Amino acid sequence: MTKQKIVVLTGAGISAESGLKTFRDSDGLWENYRIEDVATPRAWKKDPE
């Protein structure tokens, strides 16, 4: 029997170790945004792009 699919579950540490910016670090991707402005249903409705 052969399997056709694979799933890999990882955490934020894998991107941090590779040098990619994370979301929550002090210089992370969300550092310049208030969480309420980007990660709430209201924010999504206001600007879905």
C-alpha cells in the first residue's frame, strides 16, 4: 500500500529559525498594526483585501 498525501504540522519556530519574520516578535509582521485592526471580523469586513 502506498500513500499519496503527507501532512506536516509545525509551529512558528520553523520560520524564525530560517530567518523569516514572525508575526509576534518585536520586529514582526504585525508590529505596526493594532491587532483589532487586522484580526477581527469587523476589520475583515472593513477591508477584506
